[in-house]
Amino acid sequence: KIQAPTAWDSANGSGVTVAILDTGVDGTHPDLAANMVPGWNVFDNNANTADVHGHGTSVAGVVAMAANNGAGSAGVAWGARIMPVRIADPSGYAYWSTVAQGIYWAADHGAKVANISYNGVSGSLTIQAAAQYMRNKGGVVVVAAGNSGALENIASNDALMTVAATDKNDVRASFSSYGDYVDLSAPGVSIYTSTR
């Protein structure tokens, strides 16, 4: 749907570090290991970024699973580096203050993109301020529109790139949140990715 193979003729993410702010990432996964760089566990304030839930590993795979390695699939930006930043407790829950700390850490440690696939991110003033900090350093914060399936009354914000989900027919996925705050939509149903 996004014509990734055509895009890869021009760019594959090489030279870009993408911070995955999530539940951690399984850095030993055979389709991720080659693209991993050190990250940080903001939740526990240590360097252990192992995935405690599974969600972060799946998100990382969509972004940058290795290509041409005879295993699994390929991430959209398979040439990019994955920086795991754990922001969540073992159940997958994260406080906006912890998420913001993760953005600041990623921005200060070389990430040019920060991905946050959590509900409600766009409406947080705390996240918006951190995202503006990253933008001022030349980066971009990409966030999920959410999975409420409803119209959300959230104002658009230039510091965030908010993405809704579409299905195989290029229409809004039934679970995807929507509203004026959404910047673009991308496939989000039945996506091949890595699991923990």
C-alpha cells in the first residue's frame, strides 16, 4: 500500500536512529539485533531495555526489521538504527511524565525520530513540550492517533506527527481514533512484524 520497495530505491532509513519509546525491545531478536543501538530504561533509570510486555518489539519491527537477511520480513526503514527507550511498567502502562523523559533522553542521545505508539499521546501538554524540544534539535516525534475508534477532540500540534491507521482498502481502521489532530494515515491492520 505504501509502495515501500519503490521508496527503498531512494532511501531505506540508513543513517537515521529511531527511538522506540515503549515497553522495551528484544534486542536479541534475529530480525532486529543487527540494527540495535544502546538505549535507556527511563522507567527503572537503568540500561536494561529488555521488552517486559512485547509491544515495543512489535513496534520496532515495523520500523526497522533487517532486510535481505533471509529471515522474517523487512521494516519500513530497514536501514535505520533502533534505539530502545523503555517508558512502561510490566503491564505496558506509561505516565506522560515518563514518556516525556524518554523523548528528552532520545533527543540528547542522537535519535532523529521518536516513535510513541500509545493512546492519547497527542493531547498531552507534557508530551508536546518534549516533542518541541526534539524538533528544535532537528528531530521529529511520531505518535499514534490512538485506538478508541472515536472522534477525539484534540487540537493539532506542529511538534507532533500524529498517525491514524488504515486497512487493506485504504479506509480508516475501525479501531483507529480520528480528528483534526491527525496529520496522516498509514496501514495499521494485519502488519507483519517481530514478536518477543
